[in-house]
Amino acid sequence: MDPVEAGAPGVPAGDRPKPLHDPDPYGTPPYGEPGPWAPAPPVQHPAAASVQETAAAAPATAQTTAQTAPRTPVYSAPPPPATNAAPASAPASAPVPAPASVPPAQASVPAPAPVPPAPAPVSAQAPVPTSAPLPAPAPGSAAVPGSAPVPASAPVVASAVPPPAGPGTAVPAADAGSVPQAGPAGDPWQRYDPWAAPGAGQQQPLAPGPLQQTGAAVLTEQQRRKRGRRMLLVWTLLVAVVSGGIGGLVGAYVERDGMGDVRLPQAGKVPAGRGPDSVAGIAARALPSVVTLHVRGADEAGTGTGFVLDTRGHILTNNHVVQPAASGGEISVTFSSGDTAKAKVIGRDSGYDLAVVQVSGVRGLTPMPLGNSDDVRVGDPVVAIGAPFDLANTVTSGIISAKERPITAGGEKGDGSDVSYVDALQTDAPINPGNSGGPLLDSRAQVIGINSAIRSADAESDSEDGQAGSIGLGFAIPINQARRVAEELINTGRATHPVIGVTLDMGYTGDGARIDTKAGDGGPAVLKGGAGERAGLRAGDVITEVDGQRVHSAEELIVKIRAHRPGDRLRLTVEHGADREVSLVLGASEQN
């Protein structure tokens, strides 16, 4: 009689399926081929069942295990291999597959009777003694091929491979919610359900969720950042393009049709202050010292300009400005602040075309600083202030166009006593009637000349009242000459003129200034005891140079002489048969 497995009468040991691997001395369940890296089969979850249904289905566990077991294997140790030496009996603690109807939430099925102690492990070298036979299976239960019969009252164990039970050790009951699912008999995969709740003594899963992956590549943190930056850049460009398009459409519409009322652009505010050497800065400093003169006489009236010389109320202007009031008229002075005062003539000189008037009862006057006309150079910027055509406080600017321009003004009297001879500064700063007597200022707001004359184009360009306008040719008396004359007029009421003591032929058309043959009163042309006689000048001599500067007419010679003070020494070049040079000291005269 062949030995049979304990507890499974009638089943020969040689008919049992041979395990795929030798027994593992450490109790490790065999995995078999193709290995633990094989993909897991799909999982089928058992349907939920109530406790009553589970208890009712417990007796039929053996019959329904093979039919309703899920596809997911539950790993368990296969029975030990049989030997010819002695029959082997399955340990009483071998795992029993649970019925498919047991829900995961079911706690356990109580065992009505203790399980007999399991025999010692069976090895391939030593025979396994036969132990007491196991109780017969319950009626109606089916034995699983390849496994030992299990009593009907045996508990359902949830663990895959229970440890060997010692003598007197009871088999623990299955944990609630842990439903062991056994595969077909002899299945080496022992399929399991990874979604089943762990039983008592089992390790709690780390985190819920599927244990399988889709195979897609997992991005690193740096790759995710790069992808985020790329998406941000793409969205930024998209928003910029859309915004630009919308802005262009709106701008085109606004440019074509406009929106709302028209508002013209305006430049921003500029600093209130100006540079001291700018035209605005010069005008701001000079205007408080400039006055406008309104002169009324018995036969005529006129308007001119002047400027304050000192705090005592002395004002310098042109002689032809105050001439209408010389014989009993009145002069009214208007300051830049709008205040007015009456003035009187202190002294005047027609030969220099200068006059000084004085106002009384006026306080807080600002004198105009005087410069040096000898330092002026052609091209220097200048500013002219006056009241052209009675437009007070008019400021114009230009440059010095030339120096030492011999000009004459007046000459309404037949004897020439009212003719003015000026060694003038020429400027292109606009000067018009009414500017006469006003200051010509340099870049430091100092007076370098007194505006006195202009050159008009022709008679057709005259205005309705017979006054011509500026064509860019204006002339000013140098301040060095005007200062000396003003001092003499304030101190003595009259001015002295430097003379050489000869009478000139004003009708001579040759080059130079010729001494006449006799004086106007019929006397000698060279004054007895005068400067010319002492220097050796004779009638008929032609003077061609003064201090090395060429003169071309009698007017030019007078201008050159009046540019000096009485007592100055001059060097003259004379032609009379042969050229010679003479040196003389200028005399003084109180007449023109």
C-alpha cells in the first residue's frame, strides 16, 4: 500500500504535483519562472457579501474555491516533495484558500475546534513520520488536488505563508478585511490582491494608490521648471502679439477719427532763472535802470531813451532827444516800474550829441554800470534797450559789426554848429526812432555805448510820420567818450572839445584832410599860438594819418581828434610837397 498524505486518504504521494523549486529552508515562497519582474495579471475584486452570507458559505469553501477564486494569485508554500522512504503528510497549518464569496471587510470565520499540532518540516533526505490522521472533510466539501484535506471547521487564514506551528500553537484567525484568495491548485504564482486591506500582523501600506505605472517617463524637477519657463515665454509672446495687434487697430482708429475734444500739446515748464550772460539775464539786470523820456516843446515833441547814472537822479541821453525842451519845454521820465517824474536839463553838447537831465524826489534808483569801450572787439554780442516808436522797454540783440565808424549827425544849422562827430560803434542790433539815448550793453550787462543814429535805406522806406526803420545799421557813441562828456556836463554844465587850432577845408575832395587857406571869419586858417602853429602846421597841408591810422576826409579827422581828451598828444602825418610827421598836444575849446 502506497503511503498517502496525512489527512488525505486515498491520494498517493507520487500523484501530487512536483514543486517547481526545491524547498526553501528559510520558508521563502517559490516564485518560479519567468521571475518577479513579470507583469502582474489584472486584478478582479470579489463582490461584497454580508456576514450572514459568508457564514452560510463557509461549509462550501472547498467546493467553490476552484470556481470562484480571483485571478490575482495568493502566494503560499507548496507542499514538500514526496520521497520513497516514507509517506509525507501535509502539515495541519497549510494555508487554505478562502472562498470567493468572502468580502474584504469580513473579519474571520471562528474555528470550532483547535487544529492538531503540525509535524516537523519534511526534508528530502529523511522520511516524514506519519502523524495522526486529520479529521475527515465535512460532507459536501471537495478536496483540492495536490493539497491536504482540510477539516470543515478549519479557520480561513489570510496570510500567504504562515510560519510553522509548534506544538500547542493555535492557528490565528483571518484579519478583518483581509481575504486570502487562492489560485488554482498547484499554482506556483499564488496570486494576491494588492488592494486588499492588510490583516492582523501585516504591514500597513505606505500610501494608497495603484502599484502599477503606465510606462510614461517621469519628468525631473529641472525639466518641469524648463517646461514651465517655456510655457510662460510662449504665453508672453502670444499676449504681446495680441496686445500689439489690438493696440495698432485702436491707434489707427484714433489717428483717423480721433476721440473726444482736441487738446494741443504744450512743452513743459522751463526753469524760472536764466544765465547771467544770456539776453534774458542781461535784460533783467538792466531794465530797472532804463527810462523813457517824453519831451514836449513849443513847436515839437518826441520820445527817447536814457539810463540812470547815479543815485542823485542824473540821467544820460542824446542831445537831439531833449532839444525840443531846451527853450522852455518839459521833460517827463518814466521808469521801468511805471513810475513817472519830471526832469530838467543839466547840460547838453551838440558836438557829441549828449545831454544830461536830472529827476528830483525819486528814491531807490539803480545806476547803470559803465564798461570800457576800448576793450570791445568786432563780433562781441550786445543788447540794445530802448523805446522804439514809444514802445518802452524794448530789448533787441546783435553783435558789434565794426568800430571807429566816423559818423556825423544833425547839421540843420547852416554854420555847422549843430553837427555831431562821433567815432561810433556799429551794431546790427535793431535800433529804431525812440532808441536814441538808450544803452548798448555787453555780455556783462555793462554800458559800452549810447545808441545815437541809424542808417535808413531811402526816403521811400520812411514810415507815415517820416521816421525810417532799422536796416541793421545802428551806431552808438563809445562810453569812454560819453563818460568824460557827462562828467563835464554834470560838474560844469558844458563840455570841452579837443582841437588842433586849424580850420579845415570841408569841401576838399582829395584823400585826406586839407588845411584851408583862411578861417571862416576871414582870419588865418592856422590859429595864432594854437597847437597846430606850435607843431609847424601851415595852410594847404594835407593830413593823411593820425597815430598811424589813415584818414580820408575832414570829417574823419575831426572824429579822430574828438575821440581824445584835451592835453593828449597826437602824431600826424602831413603831405605838402614832401611827407613829414609832426607831434602836437591837443588844446581845448568850449565851442563846437
